[in-house]
Amino acid sequence: MSELKVRPLRPRDANAATSGAGVAGAVEARDPRDEINATELRQEHEDRLHRQEELIERLEPALLLEMYYQMLLIRRFEEKAAEAYTLGKIGGFCHLYIGQEAVAVGSIAAINKDDYVMTSYRDHGHALARGTSPDEVMAELFGRAGGVSAGKGGSMHLFDRDNYFLGGHAIVGGQIPLATGVAFAAKYRETKQISVVYFGEAAVNQGVFHESLNMAQLWKLPCVYICENNQYGMGTSLARAMSQQDVSQKACSYGLASDFVDGMDVLAVYDATCRAAERARKQSLPSLLEIRTYRFMGHSMSDPGNYRTRAEIEKYQERDPVKVFGASLRNKGIADDSKLKGIEERVRSEIEHAVKFADESPEPAPEELFAHVYANPL
């Protein structure tokens, strides 16, 4: 499996330290935070493999292989989306999910097909994990009529009613009260469905996050709140923006059950979400999961990510959720190199077909500009 290539970043204070000093000064002014402790990284990698292998023994091989396929599908899809963006085939904003694949795949694998899912503008991975066709997602990114939102939503507004995926939402935190309302509707109608909503840690500072958690616990709503904490709100680190950086502890204010989860481990995410989903379905009680993850790319395609050090990037690349999970499956005899290569070839074929489908899909018709603005009259 090929490795993701991320452009090496300069030390954060290199510019100030080397002002007028030339290239030689840039080498001498290396930030200590850019030093790589290879031994420490290797130990983290081994520890993660060991924990995953313990969980693997409890799950069916078919489920494990499906998770690996979905994670790889998201990774390759996003890499191709980045390529298409640089070629000018995708316009507007484009927020990639590279590095966070374990969160969407692990959590969505733990819920039912008819449970509702909402997320933020970083939504490609969730739509694919929910079962939306890569063809339709890519066409939507291209702004074509064959897209899942008919080419009018774009990267941030994927929506797939058939798969109970109620959209990517561009307003930070805007989906949180909507998902709370969906949970209320499911309880009111006694459908036994649950509502799952994803948001970044920056959304936790929005008032609607607190209002929603309070209401969900007060009214006993079957909602699972998942904070995908990738540790940066755009270019601002969590440490600079939040006084209480343990997001899971914020549930204590409202009496919610909560959990802190390793978001680089797909099986840890699956395990925690299973517990939260069962709590929602059987007891009609909400949960808050803080899933600590990391995006390998910038906030969006326009973000070079110079606020992070090279050491930080490389530390998390060593914990790449796709690479580690593939190694775990190999170590436990679930899949050999031939099996993993076969999955890789299947994924690459599907991604190439998605690009071809998007390229050949027509532009939305001019009259579509006025469609779906208001409800159609009776």
C-alpha cells in the first residue's frame, strides 16, 4: 500500500529566527520540536498493533475486511479529490478527511442502516462509509448533475436520504441541534432509530452544543454526539482556544454518559460507538464521545498547514489508522498480502470509475437553479 505524501513543514519559528540569515541560517535554527524520536514512535506503533489485535479476535473477519476496505476507499477517494482540485475540476472549498478515516468507518459500522447520520463540512468520508456511491460523491464535488445532491451542494453539502445521511453542514455546530431534533422525532414516533452527529472540537465552543446536550439529557433523547477532535480549529490549536481541553468531560455538566476514544484505532471507535448506540436504542439516553484524531492535510485545500511542526505530522503518520489496521489484519491472519493487494486494486478501480463518471456527468440544467428552493405546491 502506498504511503500518503505530506509536504514537509518548516519549523514554526523558522522565519523569525532566520530573518536575513539566508539558507544556512535556516538549517541552524531548527526548532527542537522538529526532532523525531524514532524509538518512541516505533513503541507507539507496536502498542497500537497489540491493542487492535486483541479486539480483532472478537469480531467476524467479514466485518473487519469491510472496515479496511471502507477506510482505504476513503483514503484513495480523498487523494484523488485533492488531485482533481489542483486540476481545477473541483471548485470552492474542499476539506479532506485523510487521517480521520477510522472515526467515520468505526462508528458507522456500529449502528443500523436506518439510523440517522449528520456531520459537518468535512463530510466525504461519512457519506462513503454510510454507503453513498463514490460515483455520486465525486460527481457532486465536480458540481455535476449526477452528484448525490444533483450538483448543487458541492463538497460541503452532501445529502443522501436513501442512506439516512442527512447532510454535511457548513455552519460550525449547526448540525448539532438538528440531530437533536431528529432524535426527538425518532423517540416520538417510537421507531427505535437513533441519531448520530459528528462535529469538530471547535464546534464545542458554540452555544448550541451546550443547549443540545442539556435538552438531550433532560428529554432522554437517543442521540450519540461524536466530537472528531483533530486538535485544530482551522489553524488554531485546541490548547489556544479551549480552557478545558478534555471535551468528553463537558458531558459532566449535563449528566451525559461520555467516553474518550483513540480515533486512530478503528476498532476502538467501533467498540465505544457500540456501547453508545446500545444506550441510545435500549434506554433512550444520549452520549458524548470525544474521538481524538488527526488530519494529515491542512484545514482545507487552500491551507498549507505551516502552523504545525514536521515532528507533529510525522508522529501521527506513524499512527496512520489505515496502515496500522492493515498490519493488524495481516498479523492475525485475517488477510495476507495478496488479499490486501486485492482490496487495493478494487478500490483503485472504483475511484477511477468515479472520476470517469463525474467527468462524463452533465452540468445541472439552468432551470435547476430554482428547484428545491421552496416546497413544491400541491
